[in-house]
Amino acid sequence: MNEGQRITRRRLLQAAALAGAAPVAGPAAAQARPAVVPAPAPRVTQLLDMSASQQELSRDYSTGLRLAFAQLKAAQPNLPQLVTVETDGPGARAADALREVAQDASQLALLGTVGEALALQAMGQLQRDDLSLAQIGPWLFDAQHDADPRLLTFFASREQQLRYALQSLAAAGVGELALAYPEARMAREAGASLQALAGRLKVKMHALAPAAGQGLQDFAARLPAGTPFHLVFMGTSVELAQFVRGLGARGAPRIVVCLTGVDPATFTQLVPDHRVPVVFTQGVPNPHSGRVPLVRSYRQALARFFDEAPSPVSLAGYLAGRYAAQLFARLGAAPTRAQVLAEVQQRRSATVDEWPLVFEGSGRGSAFVAQMLLNTRGQFVGG
């Protein structure tokens, strides 16, 4: 046996001893053993809608989710790897991305899908293809999939938000308001149920929507003189910005109330003049002035890991990430997709820095709603 063979054998014996394996007979035996390929590390995927109208919202929500994982990684080293997949919105490319995730055994769940149309497409595809894959903490306020056991959402539904907004207006003595939709189709689909809700609250409600081909800015600028002073707007950040610019150009005093789905930071970038006061409805406490421990933890982590201003959207993403981390911690070091799905189906209540998430058999962990006013001086008040 020459020196090269002795060195090889010694190294093989040392490696076998370190691994706790039986010694091998020699170089030929080592060559016959197949190479061991390590299994991919467990992962979760965040689908992001990076289309022009949704990219700021997606970045903000993703910032909060990544913030939670960055904060907890040292204390929870077995936390799954967070992967982000960018799409151009719902459609064929998003469907392909979801199929790839579903076919990858190392993928444990979808986590924090954003925006809402993309989250709805994902839920529809999970149902059509009967995929055993959980969707945790998406940016989703449409309640149509709340009963699906694959879904966990953490924030008040759109109907819950609207009920809160209408109750707040009614309590303030507002007996008449307008519900402004960004398109006539949405008014047709949701109009009857929302009119019924307004009737139960004894508030007279007028439904408004642009004509076919009419832009939102022009629509707002041409509202009838008798339009109620309070307007509840049902659209996205970009749509709200167009609508408010039209109101500002018109010069008629109005207050606009919007629901979750609007990112205040995006809106203020698009409408910097603050001529029209806007009330933002949110499913989390005020990230600027909230005194609850959740907000303090979020702001401390944000200052440490990211050079970003606090926002309700990134706080929501942070809350989703923190709950998910608790879920994975319960499953130990190497959870499987089936174990994650079974845990999601339990819909366990939890607290995140004293902030309660109580599912009570539904897919929603919270019915909390708060509002903050962006006044004509550009200041946020309340919440």
C-alpha cells in the first residue's frame, strides 16, 4: 500500500468515526457508496404583486414580514427560510409560481401573500387543484374563503371594517353618506349587501361609480353638488389618490373614509397637497403613536434592522411574521408541509407581545379596527 492510499484510508476512517458510522474497508468501498445529497432547508414563500398599482403595498408588507424573521432568527435558528417570489399581479405567471411552490417538497406554506387579488387567486388555485398547502397571513380582506381550513388571516374583513366606519359616522350624527366605488362592476356586486348594512345602521347611503371609460379623477371632479359631505371610498391606494386629486381640483369640501387596502405612505406620496382630509381605516394599532407592546417591539426592530419609516402595512406584515414564527416553533426543528397544514387547521389563538389573535373557529384572528385622520396640515391624528 503506498502513502497516497494510507492517507486516503486514514481520512476515510476519521470521517467515519466523526460521523458515528462503521469504518469502511478501503478506497474501493468508499467509491461504491453513493454521494449523500443534503435535503433542501425548509422554506416558506411570500408571493408579491409588483405591478405598478401594488408594488409599494407589497414592499411595505414584505418589509414587516422580513423584519419579524430577522428579529427572531438568532433566538429561533430553525425558523424556515423566507423566500420571496415577485409577480406582475394575478394571472398566468402567478399561477406558474404557485405550481412551482406546490411541487417543491421543501416548501412548507405560503406566507404573507400580497396584494389581495393575488391572495384570492392563490386561494382559488389551492381549491381547484385540491392542494394540501397552507396560506398564512395573506393581505386578504375579502371573506369569501374564510371557512377554508388552509387559510389563516389576521385582520378584520372588509365588511367588519365597513361596519366600524359606518358605526363611527352614525355615532357622530352622520345620517347620510356616499359610497364611492372605483368601477361600476364592484358597485353591482357589492351594492345590495352594503345597502342592507347601512339600513341596519339607519344611515342613508348613495352608491356612486364612474361611467364606462371615465377616469376616477374626472369622476370625482364631476360629482353632483348634492353629494354627501362624507364619502366612503372602496378602492386601492392609487385609485384613492386619483379620486382625491379630483375632489381637490373641484374645491368642494368633503371628507373621504377609506378601508384597509390603502397604504397611507403610498397615498401621501401621490397626493402631497392634503387639500382633502382622509380617514384611514386600519386593522392594526397606530404604528407611530400606539403604546401597546406589539408596536414598541415593531419600532425597536425596525430601527435596528431596516431604514424604514413605521407604517400600518409593515406593522401588519410584522404581526403576520411573528404569529407564523410561533406556529413553526411549536412544530420543532424539521416540520413537514403536512404538519404545518394540520397546525393551521387547528386555528390556535395566540398573543404576540400582548396583542391577541383569537380565531374562535374562523379563519380571522382579529376583528380589531382603528381609524386615523390625515388632516389638511398633513398630520396623522388618532388611531
